[in-house]
Amino acid sequence: MNIVISGLGIIGGSYAKAIKKYTDHTVIGINRSERPLKMALECGAIDKIGTKEDLKTADMLILGTFPMAAVEFIEKNGDYINKNCIVTDTCGIKGKICPEMVRLSEKYGFTFVGTHPMAGKETNGFESADADLFVNASCIIVPCKADNTAVTFVSDFVRTIGFTQTPVVTPQVHDRMIAFTSQVPHVMACAYVLSPVCKNHKGFSAGSYRDVSRVAKINAKLWTELFLENKEPLTAELDTLIDNLTQIRNSIANNDDQGLCKQLQMSRQVKEELKE
Amino acid sequence: MNIVISGLGIIGGSYAKAIKKYTDHTVIGINRSERPLKMALECGAIDKIGTKEDLKTADMLILGTFPMAAVEFIEKNGDYINKNCIVTDTCGIKGKICPEMVRLSEKYGFTFVGTHPMAGKETNGFESADADLFVNASCIIVPCKADNTAVTFVSDFVRTIGFTQTPVVTPQVHDRMIAFTSQVPHVMACAYVLSPVCKNHKGFSAGSYRDVSRVAKINAKLWTELFLENKEPLTAELDTLIDNLTQIRNSIANNDDQGLCKQLQMSRQVKEELKE
């Protein structure tokens, strides 16, 4: 296949590296700035630097950019996209993106299948791209209006580059799950390190500080967009979290040892039942 | 030295294993139940199973039990403790324990130096004990009324079994720091997994879920005691956290992209300034 990747940050760059490592496909890179393209070409992550002309012969187009930039890319270059091309995004939210992409796919004739690779690091850019970022990870598939053949095609493809789970869901289910599994931990990490005590933690901390605070080294622009585009599910999950925190806090404040112990036992039980 | 360890759970057991691995001291184990003693003897983590009589010739006594059990052990066996013995606990809170221990040290003539090894796992018991649990970890030293010689002695000792940082603080500073670095992450993890969405997370989660939720597999009895014995600093930190979470939540709910981005940038800056 000819695969065009638009956006060679950590995600697009990792796709490029993984495709070159694990498959025989040709990878063509497109990026706003030149530096990642040169780096990718030099290390063999892409076969060539592309232009919109390459979209005419692309079998697959992977959008590795921020959500709104992904939509804009199609709006600008839709005319060039081969009608047999499978277009997939890598965005962390789907409810806002998918209707736009479906509209554009109908306008330009390509097939859109949403995907969300559940992998990342707390660093950004092509420098952080890793051919093995997706090994054993989950890639959520959001078919929108795509038929089964296209969905199976995308699912099989992502499995060739390391993903081992490919749950298929609607944009709404995706966004509700992601609010909990990914967005809330990022909000928690950010809220946590804003305590005035944080700057003096060294010598007083161990694994639990390190793990909870890790993702506070956040890409503020990207996550502002992701949070706002998932407003309702995210605020609902944050309300649940704040409510649970407040209940535990009140048990402590009221010296309610039995109530507190029961709350903690319930938490332990959740993890045990999940066999984690 | 003759070192008596009372309580061979994950912490006391790891002390025993580390002392046998890295030093030539004799380790004598005392434990309420027999099984950990037999296991420890079998794998060479202790040289013999002890009784209160062994306290008469002990150069050091390490209390590896829950906070209140540590105080009770001294109350029951204080008469047997050699007056030249250095007694140290391993408790996660100090404000409640230290005055009790100082009182007992004055009554029985031994020297007490509080310590808090900043290391652990989300599993318990001697089965989880590990000779290298303390490698590169921090051991907080809380001198209470002990003189510099005793403090240096304890600090040098813990460095022989792997610890590389030994900050010396008052019980109050200890408890305030620990509320933030250790207790809040445990409360957050527990509150987080109580979301009804949690049980369906598989296939939709990655590193941030895994890291934040890890310590929710909590020892409910132990942490109920630790939380309640650190009520004021912990509820103050939880209030700060809930307040910061609510501010981020409100920025999202109000579509305040600039305010939100600024909050996230502040969090990132904290981590960057700490070079984490």
C-alpha cells in the first residue's frame, strides 16, 4: 500500500516507524514544518516527503494531527484524495470529529474509519516517536458510516503494527470511556501538582507520587482542545470523582473509621475483580 | 549488631532481607503469627526466631508493624529493651506516634529515632518482601528527642541497606509532606476506581489509567489507620486538590479555553521546574 501520514508528531511518527518496521508498505510523510520530515526521511521512517498530489495514489491516509487540524487538512485537500482511499484519524475524541469526517467523506468519496491509538508518552514530537509504541496496546475503532469490510481492513492493519485489542464502538461510547480512562487521569495529575507542597516533594515521595503526577507534564494546547471537545462526558466523570473524593475526605474529617475502611475496601474490590 | 525486627510484613521483611544481603548484622525476627517467621528463617532473612528476651541484647529494634501496634509492642515489652538500644519505627505517620515513643523511651531508657522508608508495593506480607525494596529510595528521619549521634547512626545504617536520601524533619513537617506525596495519591486512586465506568475500562485504557489506579489495590485496614492519624494535614491537602479539580472542571464546563490552557500550562511548569 501507499500510506500517507499527515502530521509526524509522536503519534504520526510512531505510525511511520512501526509501518516501516513491521510491514512492506510505502510511507509518505506530510507535515507543516520541515524538520520532522527530514528527521523521518533520514531514519527511514518515511520513504519520501509528500505533497497533496500523493493523496491521488494513496491507499490509506492517516491523520496524526490535533482534532481540528485533522478536519482542516481534509477540508483543504479533499479534492486530491483517491476515492478508494481509507482515511483514519488518531484523535482522542470522536463525538466532534466523526460527524465532520463523515460529512467530508460523503463530499469527497473516500471512506472514513475513526481510530484512537491508546498509547502515548509525556513527551511530544517526532523525537519521541517509537516503532514499538503500539505493541500490545489497544486501538479503538469508531466506524461511523464505514462498512464492515473497511472496519475489518483497518482493524487488521493496526494489528500488523503492534496493536492487540481493537474494540469497535460508537463515538458516544468512545468519548464516555475516554473521559474516564484517559482524560480524568490527566486532569487529576494537573490538579495534584498545583498543591503548594509539590515543589518540595523530593526526599518525601516514592512510586505513588511519581505515577499519579507523571502526565502532569501535559501538552497544554492539545489537551485544552481534547477536554473542551469532550465537555459533557468529562465534566460528568469529574463530578463523580469530586463526589467520591469528598466522601472519603468527609469520612476522614469525621473520624468515621468504619465508613472509611468500607470505602477503601470497595476500591480494592474493584481492582481485584478486574484482576489488576 | 544484634538487630531485632518486630513485624515481618512487606516492610519488616524487606528490612530483614536487605540487612542480610548488604551487612553482617545478626537479624532476629518477632511476629504475631508463625508463618512469616518460618518463611524468613527458611530463606535466610532472619538468623533466628526471637522472643522478648532477645530485646535485652538488641543493639537495634526495628518496628515493622502498623502504628498503634508499634506503640503497643513497646508498652508490653519496654522492660526488656536494652538501655543502649536504638529503637526505630517504620510508620507512615509521625505526629501521633512520636510523642508516644518519646514518652516510652524516657520511661524505659532506650533511644527512639523515627524513620519512614518511602518504599512499598501494592501487595502485602512477607511474600512481597524484597532485599532491594529500598535501593535508591528515601528514608525520612524524625529525630524527636534523639541526639545527633543517634540520628547519624540511624542515617548511616539505613544507607547501608540501599537508601540514598535521608532527610531529617520534625513530625509535623513529615506528616504535611506525606499527606501530599503519599496519602493523597492513595485517596485519589481509590476515589477514581469507584466510577461506575471503571469496570468496563479494558480495551479503552493505557498508561495513565494504569498508573493512577495502581495503588487503589489498597490495604484498607492499614490506610484507614494512617489516614485518620493524619487527619488535619490530609483533609487540608484533599481540600486543595478538590479545589484545583473544581477549577479545571469549571473552565471546561464554561468553555474557557484560555483559562483552561493556563491551568494546564501551570501544571506542566511545576513538573518542568522539578525536572521530572
